[in-house]
Amino acid sequence: MKGACHVALNRSSWRHDPWCAPAEGLSAEIEALEVGEGRRLTGQLVPPQAGQVEVDHPGGHVRVEANEMGCFVADDVRRGPVRLRYRGGDGRIFETPWVVV
């Protein structure tokens, strides 16, 4: 699809793989779609779980909620590097490396 990209951020071998996150047992998949001047990020946490997801990007950050299926949508994300930060109800934090969308 023109204007879209897909990135999988997984947990395996994170020290050697720039697409991996340092959270044991938690992964994220995101898709970035061009919307006007920015991007809409659609994502899912794996395994599915509710919680707060923050998206850091060149224009600041966007805070959204992941539902019980782990799905979330962040609008008005600027082009360039992004990083996800997940905060679950149990206090666990999942932070991805920077990736370009």
C-alpha cells in the first residue's frame, strides 16, 4: 500500500537487533500510514494487554490507551524517528528503540 510501512518490534536477541525491545515477553507491531503532514500509527501489543502507550516523535509525544486486545492508534505523529513506551497496570515498562516512519 502506498504511504504505509509495517515494523515488528520483538523481544528476541534485542542486544544485537535494532528492531527489538528490551522487555521480556512483550512485542509490538506497528503500521504507519501517511495522513496529511504526519502519520497515523496503528499498533498491537503481543501478548494482548491493556495499558498506556506513549509515542515519542520529532513533534513531541502522543499518549494513547491500548485496549484489552492490545490495540492502539496514535494520530498526528510526525515523520521521522519514533519510540514506543508501554506502561502496564502491573508497573512494567516496555520501551522500543527508535525506528524511522
